[in-house]
Amino acid sequence: MPENSGNIVPFAWQRYVEETLRRRKAEGLTQKDHSALAGVSHPTMAAFERGETTLTLAKALDILRVVGLMSLSKVTRKPASCAMHSSAGAI
């Protein structure tokens, strides 16, 4: 397994899944409720909670946003010479 080099931090997928599940239950949401709020199918929500990594990034982010693990931020296209700024927050 390769070592981390300086600034590279591994993405802790399972921690996001566990925290999402914890928050969903704390808010009294069912999987069906959560999937409806996220705009994903119930099978997609169930796959997320099983820790499957075959979801699209967009769907995973929609699921995370419902429980406040990712903020909704507008992405605007700028010329290559301009710096992009992101205000998305996560754990």
C-alpha cells in the first residue's frame, strides 16, 4: 500500500456512511424519507448505507447534504486564469 505523501489525506468513506446513518436515525428519518429528500432511489440509499462505492459522486453528495455533512454550494464556471473558490464543508 502506498504511503501518504505530505498533503494527501485518504477519504474515510466508511466514516461518512456511519455518520450519515447516525444522523438519519437521530433525525427520525427512514431510508425512504432520506432517499426522497436526497432525490435518489431507495435502492441507492440502501447501497450507500451498506458502504457500497459504486454510487456516483453526485448521488453520494446529495445523500450527505440531507444530514448536513456536505453543504450545497454553487459551482460557477470561470476562465482558466481565474481561481476557483469552494465553500463546501464536511467532517
